Amino acid sequence: MKHTTVVSLGSALVLLASVPVLGSVVTTPTMDVEALADALNPGGGLSIDDVTILNGMPGQFGTYHQFVLPPVTISRGIVLSSGNVANLAPIPEASLPGYDPASPPAQVNSQMFPWPQTGSTPEFEAYGFSGGNIENFNGCYDVAALRVEFTLDEDSQVRFDFIFGSVEFPYWTSQFTDAFLVFLDGTGPENQITFDAGGSAVQVGSSFAGLETTDDVNSAFSNPHGLIHHLTTTTPELSKGRHVLIFEVGDVNDQILDSAVFISGLRTGSGSEGTEPTEDCVGDVNSDDSVDFADLLILLGNWGQDADGDLNEDDVVNFTDLTMLLAWWGACAS
């Protein structure tokens, strides 16, 4: 018989800190560009006019939510991978004695483009071969590339948050330097706008020096693998009108051992131009929290909660599920 507890929201918040919460990111593979647009820009001060998949195979694109377990969190959004986004939950074998991080399982070891195709893009190749932008670059493979066209009603900077992870870390660091690139209003190397703290493109290699963590518990990039978190890219001030961003993530120097980028909150906003580490979206549940109501209702429905979305002392819930809900609900959604 399922145990239930009548608990007030306030009491649950007090108890939440002492109760371990287990879970994983929920990914939904999709090639539906409208779904991708909705997940990327949930009311972010600009209008997305068109989303186009420029390169990639089915399975390399999707939406995600529930990336909420500290210490690494990010609000819901879109996910692009050099592998299959359906397989980005924690790797069960990774916690077992004798796990070899140099040879991860098929879950995160995918060749998406069949030979003789490489799955490269001209702009990824051009950037990689330009001036050592990507460490030890000899070619790109299985590139997922997404073009987003948007309109600004007035002059403004544009921002987005992301987390980049790879199972190439830690064994193949700087040898197979999978990378995440973002091109603004053009595809030349000079149009790439997302860099790490050292001015390098975000990649498995130099980018991971001092910025990586193995502490994530939400995804396949948990210990002993790693990711870079939580970064925010801010563009220079852009003129009102239409602009284009192209997001690309790809394997470098081989077609195996997957990498992925989780992107959230394409929006207007002011900040220092460039890419900087920013605070993970975790906080206490209170009246000031920004909550994605549709996702909240999905969670409430899945757990038998009343469908009006309210939490009060009359609600009856499974306590373990409630702690998971509150952990998710405390993550900022903007």
C-alpha cells in the first residue's frame, strides 16, 4: 500500500533539506521546431520567428526538464547532442566498481551519421581549423545544428544559459575535443560568440581546466564524467529587427563518446558582453519564484495531485514525491 502523508507546504520546506532526493533529467527527443522554440524562449522578451534544423539526425534534438538536483541545475529548455538525447540520464554502470570511463556504454557512445557521412558542417570545420580555436582539431562529426531566427522590438542585448557536458571527460580530454559553438548573424569564425573564461571555444579540453565538475547527479555527465556549469552568454547590443543564432554541438576527431548542451532561457537582458559562469537556478520556494506552470501541472498530475496546481494543507501526497516536486519547483524558470 502506497504511504501518503498530509503535509503543509511550510512543513515540507523545513523537512526538504534533510531528505535525500533522487531523480534524473527528463528528455524528450523531437524534431518539432515549434516545440523547440517554445522550450527555448518561454516569454523571454523577444519573439522567435523561425527555427530550422540545419544538420543532424533524429534523436539529436529535444526538450528537457527536471534538471533540478543540486549542486548542478538549469531551468527547462532544449538539448542538442552528438549522440541521442533520449539517453542522457545517469549511467547506471558509472557507480559500479571497475567502471572504465575511457569506454562508456552504448547509452552514450553513439555514431549518429552512418559512414561515409561525417555529419560535419562547413562553419564548424572552418572555426575548428582557424587559429587553433578548438584544441587538436582534425575534423568534426555528428554535429547537431539548430538555427533560431528572432525579432527584437528595440535595441537590446540577448542572453541564454547553458550547461555543456561530455563523456570524453576525463580520459580523452584534449584529444577528442568535442565542442559547443554559437554563431550570431553569420557563420564565419568571427561570428562565434560563446567562449569560456580563457577565451577559448567551449570544448572538452582547455575549457575544462578549472571549470569542470563531476558532481552533477542529474545526467550522464555525473562522476566520473564531467560538465561545465552554469554559463550565460550575453551578446553585444543588437539593433531592433531580425537576428539569427545558430547553436551547434559536435564530436571532434571521432564519431563516438557523446557530448551534449542544455540551453535555457533565450531572452533579452543586460549584462557584461561575453560568456561567464553564473549562478545555478536553485532557490527556496516562495511567492517570488518564477515557475513554469505547465511543467508544474504535469508533475502534479503524474503524482495524483489535484489538477488546480495549488499546494496547501488539504493536499495529500507521497512525501518522497513531494520533496522531488519542491526541489524542482524551487529551480528558477527564467
